[in-house]
Amino acid sequence: MSPEIEELYQEVILDHSRRPRNFGDLPDAAVRVHGDNPACGDEIHLSVKFDGGGSLHDIKFTGHGCAISQASASLMTMKLKGKSRAEVMEMLDAFHNLVTDATNEAPKTLGDLRVMKGVRNFPQRVKCAMLAWRAVEQALEQGAGEATVSTEPT
Amino acid sequence: MHKIATSDVDWSVIRKDFPILGEQAHGHPLIYFDSAATSQKPRAVIDVLRRYYEHENANVHRGLHELSSRATEAYEKSRQRVADYIGAVRADEIVFTRGTTESINLVAQAWGGKFIREGDVILLTVMEHHSNLVPWQLLAERTGARLRFVGVRDDGTLDLKQLPSLLTPEVKLFAFTHISNSLGTINPVAELCEKAHAVGALTLVDAAQSAGHLPIDVQELGCDFLAFSGHKMCGPTGIGALYGRGEILDSMPPWHGGGEMIVSVTLEKSAFKKAPHRFEAGTPNIAGAIGLAAAIQYIEQIGRPAIFEHDSHLARYAAERLTELPGMRVFGPTEERGALVGFVMDAAHPHDLTTFADQYGLALRGGHHCNQPLMRRFGVSGTTRASFYFYNTTEEIDRMIEILDAAVRFFS
């Protein structure tokens, strides 16, 4: 087994892809985002609830896709619960750097998300890792109602 | 039991004609199973490209100097070679294009723009590559024409029982693929052309997956247009051809304007050359055309019947061996198939599989293969595809099975 593959598909990632956490729908969601990666057909349906202060109170997802996109969504939902908008945006930037920048040191603030670091060796898989994050970014921008987002600019 | 020996071609010698097949990928010998996307190139083609640029390069048709004569002669000889390769009556029935996609767009714009009216019907199939779908959607939007689709049965073949109700007199064109790039289905082109002609429709055959794999004779097939790409049949990228029956090409207006395609130009208007030059505005891909002719010469030395026998055997062998793996779903017909096999596995998503395989030097393709409607038809977002050419071997397929088996264990 190559070390790149071992790093990409760490046990934590395989576990989250097989048994994704926060998988489901929030019936009383404030905003729902349907994200897709047209290059590979991966889809995510994200539902988000905010608390009184505008922080992310609850977040769930459904969808289908590769192990990377599923695990990334699962890990993301665990990480973002209770975070403020500013914290979410900060985390998005940090995560994007983690999966794209070869010199990135993987800051401790990312916690479990650091297991996604191996994606940086596979540039074609960055969009898989970012799909859920693009959806949450859209959810914050939208604030309420329904929205769609794509990893490909249209 | 899986011998490929009925023809007397020594495939191991042929394989050595392809320098790239000696490459390593991630420290493993390359196993190239993505020839349906683009084939590899034999030294004969690479050498011809080099020789052209070293000894013949000039612009065509206009220069009065020696090099331009050489380039023009080589370019037009290539056209004749393409015509002969597919059984066209004359070289004028061959338009050089960038490839299958451009060939189809040419027909949609030049022929469709003139002859398609509101209420007319373009008949397609659910298995079409986006390149034989999107140009017709654009045409339909422009003209008010309607699209209809022949369905695909569970076994990957066209549902021909639907034809009588779909092929009505409003159908002006039936455009369909010869070999499905996801399923490997080989469509009954001659039969489909005959039925289309019976209601007065013209036919266009997408031969992207067949032109380099099996003998094609447009007279026998009876098609009006045939489109294919050079790069999937040992030729360079950026060159392909459109065959159009002579009187039809002559009836079509130009689509791109510019140099090369005119007889005379005034400030207000122009007179255009006859086909095929009327459709080749600007400096063409001269080296590409010459490279395509070299690829054709190379393929013909081996012989298309032998190539088809070898390729389709590899595909059947692969399909059969894949079913040994757990949680495997193989798409497409079992009896007769083109040189590819698409599949999905319970254990892993196509993108995870292809990433995994790549680490062992195995080049597969995962995704929708520009077949989104077909993927939807089969209820999947994508498949993994292994596609073959005559330089591939059963040993490579055995290795693929080992690698996929390792993937099953890794991902489940």
C-alpha cells in the first residue's frame, strides 16, 4: 500500500464514510443547500439551524458520493456545531489551506479535520473534500430558505 | 481457455511500437486502461509528425513555393486516406475537424441551421455522449425543433421496439452512437439507418468509439454523416473528421467564415468554395491530418478485423473476470461488446476506486463519462470504466482484478 493512499484513506476517514455522523435532515432547518459536484455526480443536501446569536445551532446532511466527500461532510458537521459565523468562515479558510497547500502545518484548531490532510497529494480530489464546505458557505450567505451550490462555476 | 490466438498478429511485438507503455506510474509498470478517452500513439505516428515539421511544414493551398506544395499534397493525400478508410466515394466527402464533437456541431449548425424548422424532430438515444446531445439541444432551442430519445434496456442495448412510434415523418435526423462509451454496446447501424431512411430522415453516426476498432464502410452502413476523432485511434489530438454524403455536404452553407474557405471576397459579401473546403476556414491542423493518415496506415497494417477480435475479447474477458469480485455490477451487453467495460462496486465509489488503482499504476476512469442521462437511466452517479486497445493484454486484466480485489478489502 502506498503511503499516499494510507494517508488519504485513514481509518477515521473510512469510518466516517461508512457511518457518516449527523446524517439526516433537520425538519425545522432555517436554510437548506443542495450542493453538487458535476464532475463526478456527488451530491450533498445540507440543512442548518441557527441559534439566537446567529451561531450554527445544528447541522445535518444527506447525499451520496465518494469516501472523501462523505467523510469530509461528516467531520465538518461535527466540527461546526455551535460555531459562530466568523468561526465557520475562518475554519473554511483553514480547511481549504489544509487540503491544498503542501506546506500547510495543519493548525491544531482544525482538530479531527486534520485527518483530511492527505487530500493535498491528490489535486483531483480537492473538490470532493470541499463540497460540504461550499454548501455551508452558501448556507451562511443565504441565511434562510433554499439554495444550490456547485463546485463548478456556472 | 482465454486465448487470443485466432489471428496471427504478434501482439507483444505491436505493443513495443508504443513508447509510452514502458512508463512507470507511482513506481509500477503503467497499465493503461483509458483508451476510450484517448489512445496511446505508436512511434510511426510520432515520427511522421516530427518528419512533417522537419521537412514539409508550410501553410496549405495558397503558397506557390516548394514547401507549401509538399504540405498541401500531404494534407490532401491524408484526406484521401481517411476517405478510403471509411469507404467514402470521394475525398471531397471528408471534412477535417478538431474531432467528433466539432464534426457533430458542424452538422448541427450548418445542416441543422438550414434544414431544421420548428416542429421538426431530431431523434437521439439515451446512451449518447454529451457531444451527440448538447449540439442538438442548442439547435432545438434555436429552431423550435423537438428532441426524442430511443430508450436503453437493462442489458445496455437500445430498445428497438420503440422505433416505430419514435421514427415518424417529423423526424429529420436520427443521430446515434456506433459504440456506447460507457456500456460498450455496439448498435446495429445499418438497420437503424435503413429504418430512418424509410421515413425520410437522414442519419448521423458517432463513430468516436468505433473508428479505430472495427471496419467501417459508410456505403454498407448507409449513413449520411459519420463523425470520429483521430486521438482515439492512434492519431494526434485536435484532428478528426466528418464524413458527409457528397450531395448533402454540397447543400450545406458554411459555418465558420475566414480564409481558405472562400473563392472571392468583396467588402460586402463572399463566394464560398465547395465542400469540403467551405467548412475548413482558417489554417487547418495540417500536421494533425497527416498524423491521422499515419495512424490509419498503422491500423491498416495490423488490420481492423484482427484489432476488433482482440479488443472485444479483452472486454469480454474483463467483464467475465470482474464478476468474480463481490458486490460487482457490470454494465452493458454480455454477448457482444466494444473494447470497454463499465462497472460499479458496493465496496467503493468510482472515484475512490480509480484513485486507489492509480497508486498501482492502473489507469482507469471513474465518473459519468459525459453520459449523465445514461447514468441517471441506470440509477448511478457514475461508473468505473476500463477501456482497452490492441496493445493491452489479458495479463494486465488479471492484474486489474488483483488490484480491485485489494481495493475491496481496503474499503470494506
